[in-house]
Amino acid sequence: MSSPEFLPMTAEDVRRLRDRLDAAGRKLVFTNGCFDLLHAGHVRYLNQARALGDAMVVAVNSDASVRALKGPARPVNNENDRAEVLAALRAVDAVVVFDDERATRLISAIRPHIYAKGGDYTVDSLNAEERAALDAAGASIHILPLVPGRSTTATLKRAATPEKSARLCLGVLGSGVGSNFQAILKAIQNGTLDAEVAIAISDQADSPFLETARAAGIHAQFVNPGANPRRLSDAAQKEIAEHLQRAGVDLVVLAGFMKILRAPVLDAFSDRVINVHPSLLPRHKGADAPQQALDAGDAESGCTVHLVNAEVDSGRTLAQARVPVLPGDTAETLHARIKEAEHKLLPGVLAEWQA
Ligand code: GAR
């Protein structure tokens, strides 16, 4: 006997669910998306969204609306299958399929108490119509960060190139001592990080950083930064992008790289460049962060691993670790303590990232 076909709910069903919850003083969470190939990033995001209220409805874009949003090759799985898989998750109480590119009409019909959105949005950058529908419904809006390194596009890429190893392929950039680079190599060596370093690039020809790469048998590449000591030349930016692309890296790691990257590196590796910085960002951006913490009289400092965007030390934070500022600390002693924390934090973030 074949199992009965899964039927998603209608907007009216969900509205009744919402009204029942409302009468009991409970809250319905609403979120929406394509959910084409479910991965751990989706599951974590959905669990966080569900925790905002007492029940959750997921609105899934229909096949036609996924095609309109993502092109003719998508969806990989049809709307009924996507709805059925989502409905099986612990975090999900109801699934509806909707045909528009935006969820505006559905939001107006369901009037959820809470709206959760994943990604690099801010409340202000939400679509204006959706925002108006949410405001009219009195819904509170929560933006949840997506899990970096987990995406449908990356999953499809891995599936399309099975000959390529699933091991994360790194390009590491550094300007100085290279202790973070050593921490990455150590984590690879002891098996806590399943990755390989395809290339190490420095703007400093004689840096210990490049020496470490050579000693480990890794392609060590000096890139001439150009005449201006403060600004990496356009030619250098281009050269770095080409080296990284030729080496086939999945993720670019700035481990003590003291120059600012721009196009074309950031375009070629959008959301795939991460940096470690010796402060609890957004406090103390730029150079000399440990000294800035001492000057500010902070009782606590730490380090941040974040995505790199065009603004200095401003991309989305992926992880932080705290360290105390101790009486008598100098910038050197504080920085040394922060670096110990960095040596755990950075390999940990990389181990979480999927090629
Ligand atoms: C690290 O503390 C890193 O956070 C910092 O440079 C140091 C490099 O040490 N980076 C920045 O300040 C970037 N703004 P290392 O060469 O021994 O890894």
C-alpha cells in the first residue's frame, strides 16, 4: 500500500491555527523561503526561528516562484517534496506553499505574531511591501544570521564536481608572525580541521608567515603591495585574486593580513573571506586594537572572527572569544593573551565551515 500523499496546509488552515494560538495568548512564528535542498544551515536557522514563539509556519515558494527567483535550473526538488521534508522537522508545525515571489499576501492572510527572516538583511532592507504587511499585522520582525559555509549553491557545486575533494581548500593571507597560520596548520595536522592550505600569500617578502608556508611545503607567494605602504595597489589586488582562483580555494582566511582587500578579491570570493581581529568588534576596529582597549580602560578584551566586506572590520561576526585585561597589562601582554584565544577560535570556525 502506498503511503498517503502529503498535503500542505492552506492559508485559511494556518490563519485558524494563528487565531487559536492568539486566543491562548501564544505566538505564531512565520518564515518563508525556497528550501530547495535542506541542509544543516536551514535546520539551525529554523530551530532558532521556532524558539521565538510557540508554533511555526514555514511558507515555501512554489516551483513557479522558485524558477522566477533562481532561474530555470531550480528547484531541484518539487514543491510537494520540499513541503513534506520541512513538515517532518521538529521545529515546523505547519507548511504552506505560495506562488508569489514575495510572501506579502500570505502575511496579510495569516497575520503572524512574529516574522523571522534569515540572511544579511536589516529590518530596513526588507522588501517595502512585505514590511508594510508585517506592520499592518502587528508582527515583530527578527533577522536571524544564516550559518556561513552552508548553502544550497555550495551543496549543488559539490554534487556537480564529485572528483573534487570535499575537504575545505584554504588560501591564507598574512603579513607578519604567522602564529594564527601555524594554529591552522596544527589543527589540520591533529585532525580537528579537515582542510588543506592550497596557497599562502603575503605582502611582506621576508615574513615569518611565508617561511612557515615554505617549511610546511605549501605554495608561498609574495605579492608586491605597490608603492603606497598604506594601500594595496590595484595590480596587487588583481594578482591576489588570480592566485587564489588558480589555486581553487573555497575560503580565504586573513590571518594577520594588515592590508585592506577590495575588488576583485571580494567580488570573486563574496562571503568567502574571513578575518581574525584582536578585539571584541565592533569595539576597536583597525590597527593596534589591544592598545585601543588599554587606552579605553576596558576590563575585558578578546578576538573576533568575521566575514570581510568592503568596510574595515565591519563584516558579520561569526564567533568571538573573551579574555580579561589584567592589571599591569601592556599592549604586548594583552595581545599575547588575545592571540592564545585566536589560536582556538579561528581553527574552530574553519572546522564548522563546509567546502
Ligand atoms: C592577530 O592578532 C590578528 O588578530 C591581528 O594580527 C595578529 C596576527 O598575528 N590582525 C589584525 O589586527 C587585523 N586587523 P599572527 O601573525 O601571529 O597570526
